[in-house]
Amino acid sequence: MAMMRAPVRFLAALMLLLVVAFAVPAQAQQPTSVNPQAQSVKEQELLKELKKIQGRGTLPDARSEVIEQPAGRDWRQFHQVTLRWIGAIAILGMLALLVVFYLVRGMVRIEGGRSGRTLVRFNAFERFVHWMTASCFVILALSGLNVTFGKELLLPLMGADAFANWSQWAKYMHNYLSFPFTLGVVLMFLMWIAWNFPSAVDFRWLKEGGGIIGNAHPPARRFNAGQKMIYWVVVLGGGAAAVTGYLLMFPFYATPFYTTDVAGMQLAQMVHAIVGVVFIAVMLAHIYIGTIGMQGAFEAMGKGEVDVNWAQQHHSLWLEKEAGKGHVRGGGVAPAE
């Protein structure tokens, strides 16, 4: 019996030594103190994590696994309610304002009639950039509005299958045409920046109604104050729409620069949408002035030339400078006095 107890005691001692040997390194790895201010134990951080519903995914970025988080409710309210009100007020309000303005003011005509003499307003490259950007903008605007209003307005009219096909193609067009649109905005910025800084002449132009409100025709250089405002709306608004749009197209590549959460993409979508509907409203006014709102204005971007009397009425300082360079092309009719 004593002979059997000896091996048992030996094995027990060996096991005790093994337990002590493994326990010492493990104890050495434990922190000697806990920092109550550490990020991992802050109450707000814990509550923030508890409010998330997160699944599993195969993408390398763990943010793609977030299914629901608190800001998602606010974003849904914005997307389904607030944005629609903003878009309706901005776009329909601008259309209503333009209709009333046209009925009251009518087309701004060339007071002296056409002189038969012309000068170049925009060269071929400028017109190409303008029409490329404008064409892309129209498609981007329609396809973007489809995201906000399509389900409510078009789906009942088109049916589910047709609406699904249209929406799919609209998405493709919206994504791919954003690249030439962005290029156009950049080129416009570079082409016309020299003529679009504010000056004292612009304040007089605004004070006298710019030849649109009232009958005064204040002097203006190549671009008047109204056109300068349109220019900056295109540059800044188009730039903001492009940046936020690309953040949405490539979300998990770009968002680390400004956020660590999916809420950053929701913020980008909100900015993109608001800029988009305001941009559309402003461009409606621009289109109105360039077509039925002002006689002779479309010719500037249509064929690149404008009548001398039109230039005298709306851009007299620019006409004086161009005439001094000999850029006025003669015709059979002398300019009106």
C-alpha cells in the first residue's frame, strides 16, 4: 500500500508544479491597474456599441457588417420625408416663380433690334465644355430625382417591371456620367475663373436690377453679377456634389478620411441630396434666362456669336473692349443708337 502512495504523491507534486509554471506567466501578463478613462470602458462608447446591430461579412472592412445603428433612423426620416419637402419647395417653387415672372415681365428683348453685326461670345471649346456638362447635368438630375421621387410618382404609372428597369439604367447613367460632369466643372472653373471675381461693377448691376428687373441696363464686363453667381454655384455646388457622390460610390475606400462609422456615408448622402435639389432649382433659372427669358441669349452658347446690340445692352464694357480689338464682325446694318 505504501508503494502505491509514492507514485501518486509524485504525480500530484508534478501537476502542482505545472500549474504554478503556467500560472506565473499568465499572472505577469495581467495589468497591474485599470485606467477608468480608457476608451474601452467609457459608458458612452459602451452604449453606442450596444445600440448597433452587427452581423458577419466577408469584406475586409468591418463597417460593412453594421446592419442598424442609431443614426439610421434619422437618415431614413430625412430621406423619406425631409428631403422630399426640400426638393418640392426648391424645384416647384422655382418653377412657379419663373412662370409668374414670365407672365409679368415677359421676354427681355433687344431694345434697339438686331444690328446685323456680331462678335464671338464663346469659342468652340468653351461651348463644347458647356454642352457636355449641361447634358450630363440633365441626366444626373433626372436620375437623381428618381431616387427621391420615383417610387411615389413613377412606379404607379410605369408598373413594377418597367420602373425597375428604368431605375437600374438610371443608376448606371448617374454613376458613369458623373465623371464627364466632374471634368466639365473643373474645366469651367479653369476657363472662366479670371472673369468671375466680384468687382464694384457687380454691385451697381445688382442695385439696378441687372436689366431683368426694371428697364435699366447697367454696364457689365464679360460676365455680369448674375452670371458670376451661376458660375460659383456650378463650381462649388458641382464640386460638392461630385465629392459626396464619389464618397457614396466608393464608401469603404474614402470614409476613413472623415469618419469611422457608417453614419459618415449617411451624412454624405444627405449633403449630396440637398446640394443636388438646390442645384437643380438654380439651373432652372439659368435655363430660363438663356432661352425664353432673354432674346438673343441662347445664341451665345448656340452658335457662339451675339448681336452687337445685345452686347451693348447687357455687356457694354465687354463690347467696348472687344470692339477696340477689332473683334466686331461687320454686316449690312449699322448698330442702333
